[in-house]
Amino acid sequence: MPISLAVEDLSAKRGEDLIFHDISFVLEAGQALIVTGPNGSGKSTLLRVLAGLLAAETGKVQIKGAVPDIGHPRELCHYLGHHNAMKRELTVQENLSFWKSFMGDSAGGSGIGIEAATEALGLGGISHLPFGYLSAGQQRRMAMAKLLVAYRPVWILDEPTAALDAAADRLFAGLVERHLRTGGIAIAATHQPLGVAAQELRMTGFAGVGDVV
Amino acid sequence: MSENSLAIRKFSDLANPTRFLALAGRVLPWFAGLTVLLFAIGLYLSFTTEGDYQQGETVRIMYVHVPAAWLSMMCYSVMALSALGTLVWRHPLADVAVRAAAPIGASFTFLALVTGSLWGKPMWGTWWVWDARLTSVFVLFLMYLGLIALNRAMDEPGKAAKVSAVLILVGFVNIPIIKFSVEWWNTLHQPASVLRLGGSAIDPEFLAPLLVMAVAFTMLFFTLHIAAMRNEIWRRRVTSMRRQAARSAGREV
Amino acid sequence: MIALFLRDLKLAMRAGGGALIGVLFFMTVVAVVPFAVGPDLNLLSRIGPAILWIGALLASLLGLDRLFQAEREDGSLDLMLMQEMPLVLTVLVKCLAHWAATGLPLVIAAPLLGLFMNMSEIAIGATMLTLLVGTPAITFIGASGAAVAVTLPRGGLLVSILVLPLAIPVLIFGVSAAYAAVHDPAPFLPPLLILIAITLFFAVIGPLAAALALRSASD
């Protein structure tokens, strides 16, 4: 059964400041949403609320159609934040296999092997190296491999391609596209176009924000 | 001035890692063979000479204990020299020598402590006394372990080299002070029971095996040290090759 | 879960990990004591168990502040918070791994230091046993302190200050059990059992509190 992500009247505070309010949208399986806006407009905050890492002030995030019922929507989400969540001291292989077995797969799909995932990001054959040896761009791509080794229907991506070159950018767009084709949902905050057909949510940086275009 | 710099250039020429590897490959089998031979002679002598009439068989521990204790100090001196080499001449191998020597020095010190305490149990009735000499060796052991921990904590060998060189030299300057203060501390508290070994002249009966063992231990140290330096150079090359591999990966995408 | 345990162990063993540092700190602290109180063997053997316990207490506090902070800095904590796996379990496993990497070596090093303190065989055995059952409690208590201080930029010292008072019961019963083994009239078993009870109690409370703190500290 295809899932859908529904957001209703969402608002969030940081400290005492209201960052955004009354954001509502619905994403069906296979759809993507791009969150744009100037710095400080609350893109990252929105994504962290969606990932269940920040409590919403009002409103709610729901994932419909998930079988079996889950405790919290965040359990169906991948969150790729500003940090890579990989240990420099461990090899890429050790990092990825840890996350693969720690996260497990959500119902309705399964992650691919570690070597296959690094191949998919164009970095096959170096997974035996310590993560700290890689360049910033390579590290980012290896962090993206996490999205592939453990299956989650919803991808939440915060500036995913900031450190990437044009070629890796296209590669990643291809991965997102494939994810959408198989019934996934993607939400990305980004300055650059992601390279996939998507709705756009423009955050203006003032309370009263957010038009789905 | 120019003469000086010329000498240094030649000196560092000799210390080119590649040439060191070639030299180490040629020298190591001989060193190892000599070490085994000396140990065979030394151990034979140690077990065939008479036991002491007071201490009995336990006196044979001395043949391991004394050389180990001696080596523990020599190793630190080698490290201090190498540290000087790192800081003053920026010698490429000096830092390798420091890194390779620390675990060996710690092992010899540990051996000296263990044999000392095995010897102490039948002699003094206790495994350990806070005698001035024992205590300084123990402090030396702690210093070795601290250096190893420092080396391990830094993943960049170049940066670690200078920092640990500084620490080694501070330690080296400190050793006489530590030694002096420990002696003062101990004699202040219990002047009567300070136990001294080898206070009386050593009988030639003991001297021969002791000397052979001391030379054997020294050879063992050099064998291990050269081998460890070779491993360290190889380890660094492997690391730089792996970094190279990381850089070149994914270029063609 | 096993994956998390093994990963944390590996991290502790790798370059820059805390496993070696803890033992070294323990040894140094214990070794410094005779310089302060003097080399009198009778005195040392009398205060030995207490010194060993204080050294172990301080040494096990040493790496605690990094328990969650390292995870937070590289973003791993976010992912751990999102999983289906209850956060309490994740914290518990992290505590166990931390103890296996830093606490267990202290227990193993304790007999050696006991010899330096001229302690009798029974006293050494008893101290080792009490350390074995008592140090996990320090880790569990420390986990809650580490979780509270996770967002602070310089939480390291604060964790120690927060945790030390909470660890006093562990110290009391650990040391009294170790002494009871040597001095005849005092019974050995009751303080040991209380120590075990404290450890089990904190094995539940510590991770619960830490999980709660981590959830509310997320921003």
C-alpha cells in the first residue's frame, strides 16, 4: 500500500521565537518536495521537526498507509543533516555496516549491500579506507550511501549536495529519482536545483511563511 | 656555518628512509643472529655459575633484571637523542626512531619491574617497596606509557613528532630531578630500610654472565629497534598509499 | 544492538580512543599517593583499597563526557534518536560498551596496583570484586550526567562535578566491602550485596534519565 506524508498546520519555535507557522502539505508516494528560502528562514528547523528531532509547537506530521502501524513517523525517515554521522576512525565499511544493522529496514523494502551502495555513489573499491582519509565531497557521498543500505520510505535531506561537484550532483539526483520511482518520498532543503521534478515550498523568513508552489 | 650545513646535509643524506630500509634489510639478519648467539651463551653462563650462598638460586634473576633495567634507561636516552634530532636537525628518521623506541623501552622497563618484584618477594618478603631506585624506574615506566598514549592519540605523525619530542626532552631534563627528589623523599621517611643491591663489589663469578647478558640485551634492543623502525616506515608508506587511493577514487565519475 | 556495542568498542580501541588513557590515569593517580603519604608499607596497605577505589572512580569519570558528545558532534545522535529501537536500550548498550572499554581494564589493572600498595591477597581479591560490580554503576550514573551536559561546549568538567556526588554511595559500599574482607568482625556480604543492588538500580535509572535528557536536549 503506497504511503503518504501529511503535514498539517505545522509551526515551530526556537527558544521564544516562532520560526514558521501554518505549514501544510501532502506528499503522495513518488513525490518530492524542495524547501527553498534564504538563510535563517527556517528550512533546517522544518526538516528537523519533520524528522522528529524537534517538537512541533502546533500541528502534526503523519505518515498514512504504513503497515504495520508505527510508533512515530520519524521511524520511517532517513535524515541526512549537515553532519555525516560517520566516524573518522572507522573504515567506510565499518561505518556503513554499523548503520545497516543498527537501523534495519522499514517494512516494504530492503537496503542494498554496502559495496553496491558505494558503487552506486561512484566510490566503489575504497570502502576499506578509514572515513577520515576521504575528502569532504567523498565523505558526503559515503554518508549518502547510508540512505541506500537501510531502507526508509521517506528521505529528509538537509543541503544534501552542498559539498559535491556537478558530476556527483547528477549521480545523487539519479538516486533520488530512483527512490521516488519505487514509491518513496523525498524532502530536501537546498539552494541548488535537485534535478528531479518536485513541488517547491518557499520559506520567506517571516512568520507567515510557506507557499507551496 | 657553511661547513656545518654541509655536514648536516650529508647526515640527513645517510638517513634517507629508502636507504635505511635497504641497510636495515642487510643488517637485521646479522643482528638477530648475534642476539640469539649472545643469549645462548649468556643464559648458559647464567645457569651454570654458582648461586649466591645467601640468595641461593634467586640470584639468577639478576642476569635478566639488571640488563633490563639498564636498557630501560638507555632506551630513553636513545629517544632523547632522537627527539633532539627531530627538533634541531629535522632529521626524517629521528621521529621514526622515537616512535619505534617507546614500546620497546616500555617493555624493558616492565620486564625490569616484574623481575625486580619477583626477586623482591623472596628477598624482602614483599613484592614491592617504595625504595628510591624502584620508584624512579616505575616513574620512568609511567612516562613511557604516557608517550605511547600521546603517539596513539595523534593521527598525524608529523605533528605528533614535534610534540612528543618536546615532551621527551622535558622528561629527560626532569629525570635527574625526579631521581634526586625520590631519593630525598625516601630517605627522609625511612632511612633504615633502604635496600641497596650491588652495594658490595660484584664477584667475578657473577660478572661474566652479567656482562654477556647485558651485551645480549643491548643487541636485542638494537635488533628490535631497527625492525620496529622499518615497520614504522612501511606503516607510513601504507598510510600514504591509502590516502592516495582515497584521493584518486571516484575521479572518473 | 551488538553492532552498536562492537562499534563503540572499536572506537575506544582505535587511535585516540579512551581505553588506554583511563588505565594510565588510574595507574598514575594511585602511584602518586605514596609520594604524598610516605612509603610506609603498613600505612599503604591499610589505605590501599580506598586509594584504589578513588583512583578507579576518577578514572572512570575521565572519558564519560565524550559518551554522547562525540555522537552529537558528528550527527550520529540524531539518527539514534530517530530509530524504532527504544533510546533507553541504545543508551544502555553504549554504557555497557563504555564500561567494557574503560571500566573493565581498571578492574584488571587493580591487582597490579594492589601489589604496589602492599595489600594482602585477600584484600586485592576483594577490591577487585567490588570494583567489578561497582564500576558499572559509576558508568550508568555518569551516562545521565553526560546526557545532561551534552549540549554544553565545555561539559567535561561539569560532568565530573555533577556525577561525583551521585557516586558517593557506590564508593561507600565498595570500600566498606573491600575492608570487611580483611578486617574480620565486619561482614563482607551485606555491603557487597548492597553494592550489587545499587549497580542494578542505576542500570535502570541511569539510561532512563539519560534518554530523557537526550530527547529534550535535541535541537
